[in-house]
Amino acid sequence: MKDMIAGKRVLAAIGAALLLTLATGCASKKYVRNQTAPIVQHTNELEDQAAANHRNIGDVNTRAQQGIEQAKSAASAADQKALAAGQSATQAQQAAQDALNHADSLASLVGNLDTYHQVASTEVHFGFNKDTLTPEDKQELDTFAQQLGNTKSYILEITGGTDSVGNKAYNYQLSERRAENVAQYLASKYKIPAHKFYLIGIGKDVEVASNRDAKGRAKNRRVQVQLLSNAPQTGNSAEPGGQQGAGDSNAPAAQGQSTPQPAPQTTPQPQQ
């Protein structure tokens, strides 16, 4: 009997120990859970913050790339503008050089222009803002060109003009194109060498008629062609070395011939 009671006591002690152990284990898990929960929450917050920072960094990088591309585009546009400005400056310099060369050629020609005289002259006229030759213009130039074969030491002075409509720079260009087309026609059809031509476009600087009416403006839209020669002129009595006409009653006798003279008259002298 005593043994049974002792056994029950041992079992009871063991059960109490087990209960204590279980109670202690539960308490430990609860403690651990209470202690680790804030850490997990803090870790999650850090991960969220890191993700937000990553997104912000990505946004900043995207904006930076966009800014870089915009800067590249702006720089490219600036380069293109600078290139265009450089080309314009080059063209302006070339135009100035051409004008200088043109002035030099004019000076060289004018230096000897006093030795030239006009042999023939003609004009062709153009429509408004036109620079092409009509069949009538070509016929007029063909008639004019018939005199070239009989003229020695000649040059062709071709002067283009315009009416007063439009700005000065454009009219200079238009008048030059008109003069060039006339020269090109004569040169190609009649095999005239380039050194025989002197071209100038005077634009609207010189009027041959009033620009106040349509008829006057049509006259100003012209190209004048002058045939000039520095060969000596002959066959004109008014020039040195020319012979006077046969009907001139005051012509002197030919050399070696005598002209009958009237007999001298005598006057009686008074007696001394």
C-alpha cells in the first residue's frame, strides 16, 4: 500500500514537472515572439524604405537621362545654327570677293575704254520677273550678230536692267541673269570667246523710262548690247585721214596740179 502511494506521488511529481516545463516553454516562445515582432516590423519598414529609395533613384536617373538628351539636342541645334551662320558668312565673303573681282575687271576695262567706239547697239526686253529669251529676242540678237564678222578688235558690253519693283539685291541678281542669258546665247550660237564679253547687272539703278506706268517699266526690263571696237575708223570725212566728198567746192587742188590764177591788175601810179 505504501508503495502504491509512493508511486502516485512520483507520478504526480513527474506530471508537475512536465506541466512546469510546458508552461516554461510556452512562456519562452511568447517572450521570443514579443521580442522579435518589433525587429521584423522594423526590417519590413527598412525594406519598404529601401524600395522607395530605389524608385526615387530610378526616377532621378530617368530625369537625368532626359535632361542629358535635351542638352544634347540643344547642343546639336546650336551647332547647326552655328554651321548655318558660318556658311552664310562664307557666302557673304565670297559675294564680297566676287564684287571686288568685278570691280577690278571693270577698272581694267575702263582704263582702255576711251580707245573704243560704238559700232552698233541693240536691246531686248523681258517680261515681269523673267530672264528667258523669247523667239523675238533671239531674232533681234541674230540680226545684231551679223555685224560681228566685219568688226575687228571688238568687245560686247552687255548691260542688264530691271524695273523698280522689288528690293535692290534681288533686282541686281535678276539683271545679271538677264545679261548672262543674252551672252550665253550669243556665245554658243556665234562661237564668241568669253574674253569678248563684258557683263554687268545694274538692277533698277538706271532708268531709261519712267517706272510710274506699265509702259515705262517694260522699257526698263531690258538688256542693252553694245558692239564696241578700238580699230581705227576709216571712210568718214569728218575723221583724220578721211577724204572729203567730191561735191565740196572748197577742196584743195591735187598735189602737182596748178589752178589757173586771174591776171594781175595794175593801177596807174601818179607822176612824181
